Amino acid sequence: MNDAIPRYKTDATENSNVGTIGDLATQANLVLVFRVTNGLDNGQAQTPPMGFLSWERFRCNVDCQRDPDNCISEKLYRSIADVMVSDGYSDLGYVYVNIDDCWSAKSRDQQGNLQPDPDRFPSGMLNLSTYMHSRGLKLGIYGDVGTKTCGGYPGSQNFLQQDAQTFAKWGIDLLKFDGCHSSRQNLAKYYPEMSRQLNFTGRSILYSCEWASYDILNTQRMYESNKKYCNTWRNFFDIQDSWRSVRDVIFYYGIDLGNFSGVAGPGGFNDPDQLIIGDFSLSYDQEKVQFGMWAMFAAPLYISADLRTMRPQAKAILQNKGVIAINQDPRGQQASFHTKIANIQVWTKPLSLPGSYAVAFFNPEFGGTPSLVTLTLSQIELTNQNGYNITDVFDDIQIGTYKLADKLSISANPEGIVLLKIVPL
């Protein structure tokens, strides 16, 4: 049997899990015990990292002759960085500009060092990171724990120390480390080893692991190990530019196999993958759902869309300060699926302000009219007898003050979300 683990799943492979995931989420009766554990001791990811990641939107486009503005090159990342600064993204916390696969030359140099493709990155990676740093941004790069990357470029399996030193020398701030062309035994061996090698460089580099995403249905997965060695870790299939893909992530997070929510906290966060807001497939309400739920999940917020041509409505979602504040809440606690009322999922997320919560009402139903639900605050286990002040986060509207027994009515659009912040009086 071939022990190599495939990275990219075909549509048929992905879709074969959709029904199972959806059915489990519908039946789930979840009681989560939240724990905060010590993360990787490098000072990184005290709140979920934010920035840009090229993969979903730009993939492995290396044809710079025919498509010079969109190929994987220093020109692309510089132009994205410029927009992140000029259009206010960086002011809101989007500071990582992350290069994904296909950036390197097809072979190492004579000393065994990784090297960027000389035609697409003629100035070199140190020059590119210096440019990012001069703009108040950070540069992330992609590597692979196996013998080759998923795109067939040189992997790090036999070069962990050398590659870690190279990344530090280049001024890299984040390493996304994939797991193609490897085995489960090697994943368990080399992900922790690269963590140690990054620390040995003396440069604080945020370590983004793909470790857990290669075995998503294993309920006994060692999430404590992910938290011990990684700052963030992917734990589901690669996201695609489709509503179905976004919905499946949400359902999977509702199932919470292995209680992965319990290890999330400052220093280490579960990563449901990139934001596709501003791409091609989501409606306005669906884009709000992804951003709102990723905020509830305390997930990294990596935009994988072309910021240079971003639609104003999509930009407004990505720059919503209230939603970003929920994502960046210092407590760093991941939301739990609390209950289902009619067809509305109710998710709750404790915030750092004592007694405060973010509450999401997610309507996964397709078509028809908005769904109206009525509940009391005691139904979602709030207990402050003096009552609460409630704000609609997306619209920044004060809904009012409510006692525990007062009726609260929420109308959620099909495939839409209402996100509330509830603060005790």
C-alpha cells in the first residue's frame, strides 16, 4: 500500500463526505469544555493572524509571459501589499502577505539551498521581505514536510534545519508547512522537528501547519500536539470557491471531532482555511456568513481574493471592525454550536469582557423567505439577572436592552447570518 498522503482532493472525494458531515452536524448534541493550553512558545498568534494568502485565488499560475499580473511572482505580492496599505486593510490587522506553493525553482542550488524562481522573483526573497517590512507588513512563505511540495517543487524532508535557517535569513515571518509526498509517520516526526528548527534560528516565525488536515475523520487525533508545536493548524479539506465548501466547513466545526475546539486559544488556533469573500461564487449573504463564522471560530483571516479588484460590498465585509473585533478578542476562545431552533443554528462565543458573548444565528437553508426565531436569553444559558445590552455587529446597530425572560426575535436570510454582541448591564 502506498503510504503517501494525497494533498488535493477531487470533487468526487470532497462530495463523498458532504452528506456524512451534514448529517452528523444535524444530529450533533454538543457540550464543549473549553480549555486554554500553552501554545508554541514563540510569542506568535496571541490572536488569530490576518492577511492575504494567494492559493485559492491564484493557485499555481506560473505563466508570467501570458499572465504577468496574476502569476506567482514578486510583482503579484508587491501589488497586493500596496493595496493592503493604501486601502486600509493593514490598519485593521491584515498584515501577512503569504506566498503559497510554486514560488521556488524546480531544484535547489549547489549547496542544497532552496531558491526562488529567478525569472518570477528576480530580486530574491530577502528583498521582498524587506519591501514588506518597510510597509509595515509581514511576509509568509510556503514549504512542505515531504520530499516535494504538492505542486512538485522541492520539499524539506531532508533539509529541515537548512530550510529553517534559509527562511530566517530571508526575513520570513510565517511558514505555511504542507504535508504532501510524506507518510503519517513522517508527519508526526517532521512537523515537530521543523517547529524546533524554526525556534533554533532565533527568529520568531509563525508556524502554520497542515498536519491535522490529512486525517480529518480521526476523532482521536492529537490536537494537543498540534497546539504544542504549531501556532495554527488546518483541520479540514482545502476550501474551494463555492458555498458548499464554506457550508461544509461550518458543519464540520459543529461536529468538532476530537474536541479540537478545546485546544484553541492564544498562541494556537484551528484554521478552517482561506476567506473566499470577493471571489466569484458567494452571494452577499453567503460572504457575510463566512466572515461572521470565521470570526466566531477565532480563525486566521487570510483573504484569498484579488484585492486590486475587490467589490465594494465584499471590501466592506472584510473591513467590518465589529466582526474583526470578535475574531481578535483577546480571550481567543472558539465558538460552540449551542442549539438549533427550527432551521437556525445558534452558536455562542464567550468574549474577554466578563459575562459577554458573541452569538451567531446561522440559517443554512436554501431559498424561500427569511426564517424568524424567537427566544429568551435564558435559552442560550445567559444568567445575568440585570439583563444585557445587545448589538447587531454587522450593521453596528443597538438593538436594545433585554432581561433574561424577554422575548428576542431574530430574522435570518436564507444562507445568511445575524451576529450579535451581548454585554451584561
